[in-house]
Amino acid sequence: SNLSWKMVKNKYYWDKSKVKLNQINWSVQKSTTTSYNLYQAKKLDATSLDSSQIKQLKSDKAFTLLPQGGTYYMTFSQGKSGNEYVKNANIRKALSLAIDRGGLVSTIDGGASQPANTLTSKDLTKVNGKDYTSLISRSAKSLYPKDGNKKLAKQYLAKGLAELGKSKIKLTLISSDTDSAEKTAESIQSNIEATLPQVKVEVNSVPFKTLLNRLASHNFQLGLIDWIADFADPISFLDLFTTGNSQNDGQWSNSEYDKLIADSKTTTSASQRWSDMSKAEDILLNDAGICPLYYSTSVMLVRTSVKNAVYNRGNWDFKEAYVK
């Protein structure tokens, strides 16, 4: 059954003089091939694209990148039931440094998404005209290089294995069974195994609901998940990694981090608040408490005749949109 619905202008809306469109028609298509054909036949004004379409249509004038205000990351189970390998910070750093994030995004969406070196997504919040992520230290970001760092990865792994008195590691990476999650998991598996021959990674792809259950019950070693900010502020990301937060699947815990996040909520000074939050993020990233992979971006063709449609963190606002 084809899902479709329409949004109609509300004549009782208080600000209706600003609303230009009388009606917007939506239709859900199971395949992007179908929706692209409808777009070409001028039956749709916008369509999502898959990774092969993205590669082909990159130079189309209608090609549009829409930041989701989200970050896709790998989480490590570090609680009581956690795995001794991923509880070791040097091993976590080695795994992160082995990942080629540039290659990863080119595999999943033709390079539309941006490789991530922070937890808080880019283009979420500005601080004095600059992106909030520019406040995070270079040393913290250096564990998440775009192309990976094989030499450093090997050094951290050697340190971690020596600390544990081990020579080999076997880990399981759990992901959802969507196309892009499977591609991400396989990409990470091959990066890690090629860079660090002592590490074996098994990939376990499961339905999304199962993934959430496994993560919430801390029944995993490495997990792939994303977070999309509820509102345009870094605290929407940073709250997650406080001790005991229900979304803190990996159970990473740091008392200084907890204190900075608590302080950021009570200070009356805006600059102190930014400082508390970015220092907390430094601590999380320097310890490889989680491993950022890429900032989620959706890619569409939006016909150039469509004006003033605003896209913000996964939501469209058509209030002042019109078709020229």
C-alpha cells in the first residue's frame, strides 16, 4: 500500500499571512529508485538518495546536504560486565586510530556525511560566531583522525596488550541490520583487522530493536549507534555520558566529567558554561570513552524552484516556503 498524505494551510493560524503554500503532498516510497523516477517525471519536488545515486548526482544543482544534528559512534561496554579489553583505554584508542573515517563515509553515502572527531555534531551550535566544536582541544580530536593513524594505533595496542598480559584479542561488534549500519560495521572490521593483526573482530548485525535491547542491558562488547540532538545544544549529547544516565550504554564513568556537566547547569555565566561543556567533552574524547565515526547527514534532491524550506536537525519547517 502506498502511503501518502497532505498538509493543508490552516485558515485559523495566527500568522497565516506568512504562509505561502496552500498544500504540501507527501508520499512514502520503499525504494529511492522509485522516488527518483517520480522526481524526474516532475511528480515530486524532493527525493532522498541512496549511496550510488549520491555518487552519480553530486553535481546536480538540486543536490542538497541536510545535517541531522547527529553523530554516529562506536560505544564500548565498560561496566561491571564489560570486557577487559575494551575497559583498557589504550586498546580503545588503538581501535579508534585504526579506523579510516574518510573511507567509511565514502562507502556509506558517497562521502556526503562528514567524518567526526567530536561527540557533539558540527553545525549544531555557534559560540561567538564559531562552531562549538572548535572549543574542543586538538589533542582530544587527534584520536579520531579522518584517515586513521596506523603507526599510533599499533603503539597504543602494544601498550594495552602489555598492560593486560595478552598477545591476541577477539571482539564482537554489534550493529543494526540496515544497509548503512552493516556497511559501517564491515568497514570498521576490515580497518581494525588490517591495521592490528592481533585483533579479530566478529560482526553481529541484528534488528534495530534487538540492538537497542542489547545496548541497554550492556550485553555487548562494541556497539554502533547514533544520537540526534533533541535541541540545538551540546548538553543534549553530553548528558548521555554522565554516570548512571539511562542512555549511557557503555557505562563509561568519570567523576570530573560528571562535575563539569553539573556545573554547566548551575553557572550563570554563558562563557563558563561553554568552557565546562567543552572541557567535559575533552575528558570523554581523550579517554576514548566513546569513538565518534561521522556526523549524520541526509542527502536529497530538492528542486531549485523550492524556496525558503528550512531544515533543522531532522525536521522540516515549511512555514514560509514557496515554489517559484
